[in-house]
Amino acid sequence: MSHIMFFCIPAHGHFNPTVEVVKELVKRGHYVKYYLTSEFQQKIEDTQADFISIDDYMPPAPEDLDQKVGKDFASLIEMVADTTLSLESFISKEIKEFHPDCIVSDSLCFWGKLFAKKYQIPFICSTTSIAFNQYTARLMKQGFKEMFLMLKGMPRINKKIKLLNQHDYHIDNFVSIIQNDNETNTIVYTSRQFQPMVETFSDRYLFVGPSLNKCRFSSKKKDTPLIYISLGTVLNQNIPFYKQCIEALKDEDYDIVMSVGKDTDISQLEPIPSSFHIFPRVNQLEVLSNADVFLTHCGMNSVNESLYYGVPMVLFPQHSEENAVAICVENVEAGLRLKKPQSSHIKKAINDVIINKSYKKNAEKMSYDFQQYQADKMASDFIEKIIQESKKI
């Protein structure tokens, strides 16, 4: 039995793919501790892993978080440094008592990586988006505002790096924190076919396909196409966009399911046509199992789930990482980018994806590709292999 620590940022899109892997590791007899906020406690405990709360150590989220996600790099580095130093004494004690054989940490949960490096524990990166290196990073296509914010924030970044070095984390520059090179053992939750420039990654990268709870949902008999609209779980408070969707589709012969997030006031969308079914949240896998088109923000989880069920997409990325994922969908011709978030463009894009059957055909090709993978078993095999290799050194 091995002792394994898991770290993740408190974001469902980054956490969810790890659930089935943790469940499989516990099933194989390994002792897993998962360090995260209490919002995720029940899901972690359902895997039979130990949930360890870090609520008391997380710095408060900025009030304008929705404006900074994927855009303000300096704020990200500040959050990483503050969280690392806040957790330092607690995790140090945990490591001494638990004696972990490896640390598995999300690609944006840099404190997990820093702890592994400082305490010389085998490290495995868990990448829930496409894998990024110097080549694929070009797909991010950062805008002027994002570049300006990064340059403006460099003094803040350097200040935090200096502080981390004073606590023996030995960081050369911010790139060494965020970048995984070809020597980093990395699990990527997509297929080799979907990953752009896959030939530029070493065999340290294991592409395991989507990690989903593969529940079987019964297909419902439909008289009209089902359109699913969701902007994910973070940047989803967008009343103007939802109103444009209603205006675009109110007279179309479609059933529309719209998931708008728990903090969106649905009453602001009234009057709501009878063809619209609007909820704070839905069982996305169940909806996608019956959907004909998915209008999505292009989070990797959402795209993986859509393709797994062979559902073509209308692509509406909200920041640079989601833009990179949207480009991947365009590359396999399983979706169409929304040109503008206006009713006329929304209506045209959805109708085009419905009418042009090639989008559906290509989404089904990716579905077949994805279903050849067993992410939970492949990732668990990989983790066990890294642990065994480390013990031979």
C-alpha cells in the first residue's frame, strides 16, 4: 500500500476528473489523502479517500475574481505564494506524519508542486486541460490587456518569488513555477488525437482520455432538438448573454436547457418562453446524453463531456485557456465558434450546427476515440509506476 497526497485548486473543472482516479487508487488498497476546501468534502469522502480541509489556510478570493480568472497572472502568483506559505507548517507536519510516496497536484495548484520539490517527494502533475508547453502555449493567444496586466504585475510577481525563496523553495523565476517540462510526470485528461502538437511531448506525459463517471442515461424520445447552454461554474453570471440566448431561440422549434449558476438571479431573465428550462445547475452528463447542440464556454471538462457523448458545439470561450480548447474543437471540426454574443449570431450558429451534419459526425468520431480510454485505470497504473520507480532509486 502506498501513501498518496492529492492537491487541487477549489474549482470543479479541475477537481472532477480526479475523482474516478482517486476512487480507483483506494480500490487498489492505497491510502489517499485529498487536501481541498470543504465544498468538495462529500465527493472526496464518497471515494473512501481521507478529506483534509484547507479552508483555514486559503487566502480570501478577490471581490473581482470573475474579472481575473485566466487574465491577471500576477494575482495568480500572489495567490499561489500566499497559499503555499499559509499551508507550510500544516503540510510540513502532515508530510512528516504521513510519509507520502508521491504528491499528485493539479497543474494550477502550484503549491502542491512546490511542496513536492521542497520535501523531495515524487511529483505527478494532473492536467485537466490540454497540455501546455512552449509550442501549445501559442494557442492561448493572450490579448493586449492580459499582456499588459502581466507586465504591470511583474514587480508583484518578483516580490512573491523572493519571499518563497526565503522559505527555501528555490525558484528561479515564475516560469519554473507554472511550466512542466518534458521531465515532469504528467497525467493529461484527454486523448492523443485531441491534444494539439502531441509530438512535442515526451513519454513522461500520459494521455488517459476524459475521466468521467460513466453513468448510463436512458435516451429520451424527442420531438424537437435539445439545445444545452452553459457557461460553466465560474464565469457564469452573465444576464445580458442569457437574455440574448432567449431572444435568439424563443421562436425556434427547440427545447432549451440553460444552466446559469447558483448566483444568477433567474427572475431577471423573465419573461421566459415555455421552450426554455432554466436552472441554477443541472446534471450535465445526463443533459448531454440527450442534447443535439451544446453552447459552451469551452472549459475542458465541458468539452470532454460533450465529445464523449458525441454532441457538437457552439464555442464561446471566456479567456485565453478556453480559447485554446476552442481551437482544439475547431481542429477536429466538431464545433463552430460564436462570432459575437448577440441574438442573431447565436441563432445562426446553433442552426448551422444543427443543419450541417458534419459537426455531429466529427463529434461522434471523437466520442469513439474517447471511449477507447480508461482514464481511472490508466492514471492509477501510471501513479503506481512512478512510485515503484522512485523506490528503486
